[in-house]
Amino acid sequence: MTGFRLGWTRAWSAFAAVLMLCAFTAAEAPAAKIETLEIASKTGVHVFTVEIATSDKERETGLMYRKELPDGQGMLFDFRPEQPVSMWMKNTYIPLDMIFIQADGRILRIAENTEPLSTKIIPSGGPVTGVLEVIGGTARKLGIAPGDRVGHPMFKGR
């Protein structure tokens, strides 16, 4: 009988470990859809591969818990209909550029190199339809600025 209990305990422990691994992996899992997005700036057209965050859960989690974000990749948050938006960096380990985008695809504001793990509120500065998060320093490196146009089906200007 002791052998059965020991086996059951091991099986239960293994099951619990798998559940914990699944929960950890889910926290780092990408949003449901991956799409491309273009930004036309004075320095040219810049193409990004973005995860689309459309559900409350996806928007709430965003890029939290990620340890890296390669150049040319990011997350696009869908906040339709257009509205003022506030973001923060709680549980986000890497600095990000937050690019706030109006319904017509124009960049309203850029919050550059946001502070990791901060709960400081980062406002959009006006009504926006989307927020693009990319690795910190990207906007400056590529010459992306307010007024530049974002090409993606989410925005009417495309």
C-alpha cells in the first residue's frame, strides 16, 4: 500500500508541476494574432511584426513578464473605438517605446524608453485607437515621430 501512495504522490506532484509550467508559459504566450504594420516616417517605411492585443485579458497582460523583444517586433493594442488611454509598465522587464496612434493612423504621441516595472501612469495625450509597443529606443533610432502615419487595417487612413 505504501508503494501506491508514494506513486500517487509523485503523480500528483508531477501534475502540479505541469500545471505551474502551463500557467507560467501562458503568461508569456503571444497574443492570438500576428500581423504586419508599417510606419512611414521621414527616414522611410519601417515594417514591424506585431502581436495584436484585442481582448481585455490580452490588453491587460501586454508584454508583461517578457525578458526580451527583438528589433522589428512589438505588440499593437486595439482600443477601438477611439478613446483616451493610459498605460503602465507594471511587471514589464524591458524598456519600451509606446506609440499612441489616432483612428486615422497618425501618431499622436510617443513615450520613449518607458521605465521597466514602474506603476507610473503613461497617458496617450488624447483619443487614440491603438498603442504600439516596441523595444525602447526604436522610435529615436528609426526617426519615428508624432505626425508619422501608421499603416494597418485597424486605422482608417490605410
